Amino acid sequence: MSLPILRTSRDQHDAGNLTLGSLLSGLGETSFGWAVVVFALMTMLPLPPGSSLVTALPVLVTTAQMMLGYRHVRLPGPLARLRLDHDKLRRTVLRLRPVTRRLERILRPRNPALFRRRNERALGAALFVIAFTLFLPVPGSGWFPAISLFVAGVGMVEHDGRVTIWGLVMGAASVLLTVAIVVSLAASAEAVIP
């Protein structure tokens, strides 16, 4: 699962044209599954605090398009031309190898009904809600929804409905975690401000 991303990003980096759009095209398709995987990885890159406001945008756009019934990902020009740091992307992918190795052992086409056209909008809406939690600048809540989206995206790429559902369940837990953090911060602020 991670090898195609590493190989494609390395080749494009060597050619001097590693952008978000070229990476997706180089993976062979502009499907929502690969887009969710790549964009979830972007949000896990080691970047300064507050960067999630920028890195979460592509996954928000992608899941919104899926929710609205688009057939394929259509990246706006500025997002497609966004340059990627190959070394940071490589480090992030390698850090996720324990997760991807486990997934690779169990991945196989299952529960195909989840990926039927009539269910895509509902799946997109669920992913959009998870992606929205990434966009919120809430301390301590970013990695969990990003990993949830990564797992769901891997399931979508491999048409493994069970893995996609695991990703969605993890995502629901991450949404609840974000809500709990926001409520806790609001309660703390009320206690401090008379």
C-alpha cells in the first residue's frame, strides 16, 4: 500500500515535479480512495502548529466532492500545483509502516455494497465530517482523524468494506474526542473568565 506512494513520489521528486496533482495522477487514477490516502498523509507531515488549516483543505475538498456525487476527484489548480516535500512525505509513510503492514495482511475485496454508486454520497458525508475535525485548530486532536481517514482510504482503494468501516468507526471516535476537547476547553475558559 505504501510502496506505490514512495515509488511515485521518489520518481517525481527526481524529475523535479512532485506536486499534489502529479502524485495523484502518477498513482494511476484520480479516485477518491487514493486521494483520501494521500491527503490524510499530508495532514500527518511534520509541520508547524496550525498547518492543519492548510493541509486539511485537500481532504475537505475531496470528501465534499464525493458527498456531492462527483465521479472523480477534481483538484482546483492551486491545490493540484501544491509542491510536496519528498523527504517529509517519505518519513511519514515509513512511520506508518506498522499500520500498513497489518492492513496489507488482511486486505481483500469485501462488502462491495459499500462502494456502490448509490452509497458514495453517504460515505463521502461521513468522511467529510471526519475531515472537518482535522480542519479545526483543536490541540491534541489531529492525528487520530488523520489515521482514521488513512485507514478508510486504504479500504476504499482495495475495495475492502470491512477496513473502510473500521476507518469510519475510528473516525467517529475521533469526532467524539474532538467534541470532548472543545467542550473541556470551553468549560475551562468559562471557569477562568468571570
